[in-house]
Amino acid sequence: MTETIEIRSSVELPSRREAFTLHTSDGLDLVAELALPADREPVATLIMLHPLPTHGGFMDSHIYRKAANRLPALADLAVLRFNTRGTESPHGKSQGEFGHGVTEEADVRAAVAYALERKLPNLWVVGWSFGTELALKYAIDEPVLGAILLSPPLHRTTDAELERWAHSDKRLVALVPELDDYLTPTQAAERFSMIKDIELIGVDGAKHLWVGEAATKRVLDEIVRVVNPSRYPLPDSITL
């Protein structure tokens, strides 16, 4: 018997979910989860870097939770989420203390190393807010295809770090909310101007936290358009 499921905020579609522990080079254990398509291999992998933990950000922040709940089934993607050092969420608390984006370098590298060890395909980093700073600082040195930035504040990112992306063949896509509290599309165009190949997307009416199903759908659609365009746009319902 088949069932048609409408894609709404709380829906969790079938997937293979694996809770695991990331081990960093400086000896910390980080809480993590990998969501995979239920009955096939993924075509690409998202490594999710969450918003600022000192302001409520964690691996279960709503866009990332919904990505793990939907994208394995709807877009054949693997979604790897984890709590950076000292961060606690419903999944648990990672060891260590918040490192202001500095010591978190080891966390990012541990996540990519795990994805490589698992032989997950076509790695992409997705950063949201604070997570975009980690992506811009550290993903440039990793064997990933590129980075997708959600609400980049560019507080911790230096011009020298942006310059490295300007000379890289990695793809860089930034979704900037029209009503963002930290960096508007106009400001983003100026800050990112040295990166000629960046895809900069201003999203009308959106805010920093991407609240609401319309905002969530837009973010997940854009991620899929970049990473697995054959599954773009995402459907509003699915028959199982």
C-alpha cells in the first residue's frame, strides 16, 4: 500500500540514520550523525557546520534537522551533522569548550576525514552563520567540491581568507537574506567582490534564521540545485 506524504515542517522521511563519534586531532569526542538514503547509495554528501553555539546554534538547528529528515529521501544525499566542541543539542554534548572559530579547525577536519574514511561521494560543506566562518577558513584546504554559505556574517573571516577562495577552483555559493541582521545582499556583494566566480543569491523577505517553511524550502532547494541538480526543485509531496 502506498502513501502520499505532504512535505511539512515536522515530516521525517525514510533514511538510514547512524549516530557516531568524531575524534579530533587534539583528543576530543564530538557527537555526530550521518543520514543516508534508505535503500540506495548517496550521490553527494553535505557536511553541515552549524550556527554559533553560544547563541543557540547546534547540529539540530532547524534547517539542518530538516535537511537530514528530507534530503536523503528527496535528493539522494548523505547529510553529516555534528556538534562542534563544547556544543550541546538533543543529540548530546560534544567534549571541549567553544574555541571562537579557532580550535574548531580540528572539528571541521575531523568531519571531512570521517567522510573520506567512509568513502562518501562528492563532498560539500554547508555552513550557516558561524558555520560559514568555519567553512571559509578551513574547507579551502580540504578535498571538497565547494561550500554553500547560509547567512554569512563575515565577522571572523579575513580578506586574506576570502582571497584564497578567489584563487581556488572550488565552487562557492552564498544565500544572503534580504533582512539579515549582520550582512545584507548589498553588503555581501561588496565583501565578496574579490571572488569573481562566487554565486551570490539574495533572498527577498528572508531573515538570518530562515524561519518558516517557505524559507526552509528555498534553502533546501538551492542546496539541491547546486549539489544534485537532477533532483531540483524539491517536490511538495512524496509517495512511499
